[in-house]
Amino acid sequence: MKILGIGNAIVDVLCKVSDDFLTKNSLKKSTMKLVDENEFKRLLSSLKIEETISGGSVANSIVGLSQLGNKVGFLGKVNSDDLGQKYEDGLKKENVQYLYNKKNESIPTGSCLILITPDSERTMCTFLGIAGKINDKDIEKNYIKNSDLIFLEGYLWDEGEPKKAFDKAITFSKKTVMSLSDLFCVERHKPHFLDLVKNKLDIIFANEQEITSLINAQSFEEVISFSKQIKKKIIITRGDKGAVSISNGKLEECNAKKNLKIKDLTGAGDLFAAGYLHGMINDLSEKECLIKGTELSEKIIQKIGARI
């Protein structure tokens, strides 16, 4: 297998809302907030569902990679409930090998309420459910060993059992890629993420906001300097400024197209990662990898949802 994604198995529930809805519910635009099951149901009770999809950040990337013709798999924890079955079916439909044997659990399958405001920004309220209870016993080391690289998401990392799952996956992987996922995750786990970036990961995906916060940088020049110093490959998306990669002390850039008809920013980073990794595992140049990532990202933001 070329790439095995390990992440939160979350069913995405997409709804359009006004800015007032965010204000009324004390939600900060463009961020992710963890909620319990009751709050999730309360928020959803007054909304119209636009679409329901098998989601999760790395799962979105893995589906994108599959759609580009790559042999990929995904490991994420669901319950043996209706949403769990829908989740598995959704991935299999996309020719993704789903590598988790679901069981009857006391906690339901996780779900994420994606609130899309008129400016196309997305604000997420995530009920992790059983997805957040992944542990080292759920990680089959042979799946890791038989993959060229593994792709982890920052959303999944947490103290306790998820950390053990992360550690086991990294221990047996040939090459480890991780996305910092969200500013919320970075600020919540800053010392741990910094340790991962400096000492345990080979390739890191981040947006400018996330990497700036991680190292408490005052400027983007500081970010570039840090990336060169740690001698890892860091790929940074910068919105309408495009994307850059810093690898072996070398900086490569790719511009973004202007005047796109943006409908929804959900999945922009996930599909960028899919395009970039597709280029990487198919021996494209660094510049071509950035271009492929940017192409997919631009495509996904011109439609609703995180599936091309």
C-alpha cells in the first residue's frame, strides 16, 4: 500500500448558517470546537442538513488520493452503529481499503457539524464519539509496515490512549507525515506538537496560522528560518498567497489562482495534502507537487463539501 491514513473517523454533517448563528452560539469563525453529544444535537436541531459524508481530515485526503488512482487505506475508529456502517460504506465506495474492524461500543460513532457562513468559511463543532478513543490495540503493526508512508492528523492526537496509538504507528512506520490540522489543536497541544515536528515526523503539513502559532513566530521569515533549521520537509498553505515547501534548506513556492468562485472552504487543506502526496509518491518535482496540491485545493473550494 502506498499510503495509510490514520485519523478521526467522523461523519461530516454540512449546514449553511448566518454569522448571527455563530455569534448566538458563541462560536469562533473558522475554528474547530469539541462538543459533547447533547450540544451537538442542540446545535443541529434548528438547522437544515445540506449533505452527510464519511469525513475526517485525513480520510478526506485519502479519498482524494484514491480518486487520483493511488492504492491507499484508512484506519479510524467507529462504532457498530448506523453511522459507523455508513462511514465504512462511504470509504469503500471510494475504493479506500478500510482497515478497522468495528465492534459494539457504548459510545456512538463521531460526527462533525460543519457550519458554512455566507463568506464560505467553515466553523466546525465536533463530537468525537468513539473516534477519540482510538488506542494502540487498534493499530495493527503489519498494516503500518506494509505501507510506504503513514499520514496522521493533529486532530487525533490527545493525551492517554490516542497518544499511545500515535506512538505505535510512528514506531513501525517507514515514513511519517502529519497535518497540524487546526489552530485549536496547535494551541491545545503546543509542546507535544513541537516535539513531534522536531523529533518524530518526516513531513509536516500546516497552514500559515498554525505553524506561526506553533513556534510563536512574529513573521513568516521566522517560520522559514525555523523550517530550514530543523531539516524536515514542511509544506505550508497560505490561502490566496499560495503554498510553499521548505526541504533540505530549499524553498519552493506556488501561487494561487485569483478570482475563484469560492463556495465552501471545507477540505481545502485536506485536498491540498492529497494532491501534494500524489505528486510525491509518483515522483513529481517539488514544484509539481505544490502545483498538484494547489489544483485540488482550488477545485474543492468551488463546491460544497470535501469530495471532488
